[in-house]
Amino acid sequence: MSAILAIMRRELRSYFVTPLAYVFLVIFLFMAGVLTFYVGDFYERGLADLQPFFDFHPWLYLVFAPALTMRLWAEERKSGTLELLLTLPISVTQAMLGKFLAAWAFVALALALSFPMWLTVNYLGNPDNGVILAGYLGSWLMAGSFIAVGCCISALTRSQVVAFILTAAVCFILVLVGLPAIQDMLAGGVPTNLIAMVSEFSILAHFRAIARGVLDVQDLVYFMASIVIWLWAGVLVLQLKRGD
């Protein structure tokens, strides 16, 4: 456990020794505010809730999660420090978990800094704070899934640009299959059972269920399983490269 925490602290420090962390936080909060209050018609809805805020999170993470994870392993490979890291008395699994937890904790910080929006809706009305809390939980879990995808793909390449594009593409597909418009388009020539099965793999469907305040075990298991599977795949990639 100490090795994982050491890697996590190392990665978190690396975020804040460069402008990356501050740029990420400012742009994330700015975009979240603009999308919520202007694009999301927050005031026109006449409802004291944060549903417009959470509705845009999948699309925000499509950009920010790849940007956050593209350097995790690609930079190690490009700079030649990957071999040094893998020779230290830590396992590949511990290194992967440490890097993942650092990125996930950073997203948690970004979400925590959005608390003025929560205060705003409580000032304007009487929202269901339980639903809002569930929305934050769902957003954090969804971010964890996106970050796990990024950790795996970053381990595949030494190019940060390639890692960014591939991570964004995979995450986009995971969101896309849950859109009602896509499901309606497939309904004409694809069996209903197959559409239902594919939709179960959609991050969007599981996130929206939690964001509505419904904490179903199935949705929680989906996110945790998604994180574990992608991190496991990333560990396998690094172990294969270690054996080369």
C-alpha cells in the first residue's frame, strides 16, 4: 500500500509543478459553469437542481480525461523512465494503481471546487441534496472509468497525441451507444435484445441512473468493474513490454 501511495503522491506533485493542473481546473470549472447556466438553460427551467450541470459531464470528460491521462505512461516511455520505474521494488499493478488514483483524486478535487454551484441552487430554492450528492458520485465514478481507459491506452504508446485521440475515441463510443438517438437508429435492423445488451455497456446509461438519485447496485458494479478491467488490461500491456 505504501508503494501505491508513493506513486500517487509523485504523480500528484507532477501535476502541480507545471501549469497543467491549474489550467485544467480553471478550464473545467469555467466550461462547466458556461454549459450549465447558458447552454443548459439553468434559469429558464425554473428548477432548483444541478441536472444541467451533470448532463454535460460526459462530454467534458471526453476532453479532460484523455488530456489528464495521455502523459501517465506515454511520457514515461518517451523519456525512458519507464524502464527505471519498472526496475524499482514495486509491482506493475502498484504503479498502475498509483497513477490511476492520482488522476482520480485530481478529478475529485475539480468536482469539489464546483461547490459554489451547489450553494447557488440551495440559495435559489430547495433542491434535493441527496440527488445532487448522487450526481457527484456518479460523475466521479464515470470519470474513474474514463481515466482507467486512458491509463490502459497510454501504456500502449509513447505518443501523447495518439494516447489522447485513442482514449477520446474509446470513451466516445462508450457514451455514444447509450444515446437514445443511436438506439432508435439501430432499432430498425438490429434485434431488440442485442440493442439492450449493447446499451448495458454504455457509461451514459449507468451515469444517468445514478445522477437521478437512483443508487442501483448494478450501476455501481458496472463502474467498478469497468475500472478494474481497463486497469488490468493496462497492467498486462506493461508486463508484456517489460518482457520484451
